[in-house]
Amino acid sequence: MQQLAYDDNWPELWKYTFIYDSLELWGSRKDLGYSYQYRNRHQWILNAVEELLPSGSEILDVAGASGNFTLPLAEKGYRLTWNDLRIDMAGLVQKKYEFGQIDYVPGNIFELADTWAGRFDGVLATEVIEHFAHPDQFLQVAAKILKPGGFLFLSTPNGRYFRFNLPRFSDCPDPSAFEAVQFKPNSDGHIFLLDIEECRMLGDKAGLRTERIDLMSNPLTRGHVKLGKLLPYLPESLVLTLESGTRKLPRPLRDKLHCQMTTVMRKPAASAH
């Protein structure tokens, strides 16, 4: 993946995205809490894909944005389909492209599902499901477009984290009320936050078996409750050691102390979906 130099002639969306790429990929120290938590889930997802799917597998990256999952997986020999509602983002991904097989298919995943039924070995949905008014329907779509035995790789904020106060999907009597505000980017576009139990439950209803769920990114790693002020002065090794330690705490504490949830779900090989 090529590291781009900022260009003032870029479209405004690219300029905005470049700020996040700098934090996520290129070592910016402006918000180390954001950088640490992004690295945690980025590495987790990429490692899970490599562990569970052989090179050459066909993978869809839903809401793939600037391609930070699409590009490295394509470079590892996977066949990627990049998807996003924002067609202009495809040009930015192509600028960062070095090698690998990528198809660019912008559009709404709900409208593309019939075309893709039973096609993909893997589907990536990183920081996506919390932006949908109907996360249950999104998981049904993911199940539909996966091959039998295929995997969904999901990351989303952990709804049990002590700083989050958005409702659970199960607590909302009429999710359609949020349809007008769904698909907005970044944290101000979050509608519902899932916890481990609800994630499993919605996966089960969609015909997806939850294979693994992990919680990660504690208040220090994320830089919350003013701990971000300490991060520039702490060795990375210490930050990562403390992160590893809190991941081993009893479940009730892990639920409250980690802001990120990463999940692998699988479509059963004998599924009729």
C-alpha cells in the first residue's frame, strides 16, 4: 500500500480521510489513543482472515472507505471486492494501490445482496453495523452473500463500555425511525451499540454461528478519561502490556473496560440461506 503525500488539490473528502489515514497507518502522534485502538482491531481482523481463509479466497469489504483492509489483504493474495456508498472514495483507494486483485463496486449493500448471493468466502464489516438502523437485516444480508462455510469478520464499539450510553437495538421498539439518519460516518453516525450477548443473538437469528468474540482497547489504550495525555510519555511496550492485562480480567470487568468488540461469525456449511 502506497503512503500518499497530501495534495491540496484533492477533493475535500480525500483531505478529510487523509487525516484518519495518518492516524491509522502513517504514525501520526496527534491522537495516540485513536491510533492504538485502530491498530488493535486492524491487526485482529487481518490476523483472523489469514488464520481462517486461504490466500485466493474471495472477500467483500463492506463500507471499505479508504481501503485500509482491502489493500493489505489484496497484497496477501486474496481476491477483494471493495464496496462503499461514497463512489469518490474508490479513486483514493486506487491511488494507494500497489498490487493485488481488487474489484470496485460502490453502492448500497442491501441493494446488491441479490446479485452477490452465495458468492463470498469472507465478508469484512469493520465499524459498520452500528451505523445501520437495522443491524439484524445487515447480518441477514451478510449471511445471504456468504458461501456455505464462509466467515463474517465484524468489528464494532462495545455497548457495555462504561463511557458509551447509546441504546441497544433490542431496546428500540421501532428501528425504522432511524432510517433517515443511518449510514453517516464516524462516531456521530452511531445508532445502536451491540454487546456480546446481543451480537450473538442477532447472529443466531441471521443463521450465523458466532465462532469468536474478543474485547479490546481499554481507557488508556483509547486515551479516554484524560489518559490520552499520558500516552506520548509512555513506552509502547508498557501500553501494550497493560492492554494485554486488562483483556485477561474477569468478564464483567472486561465488558466495562474495553471500548472495542471484534467478532468472527460463520455461515454453517449445510445452511439453506
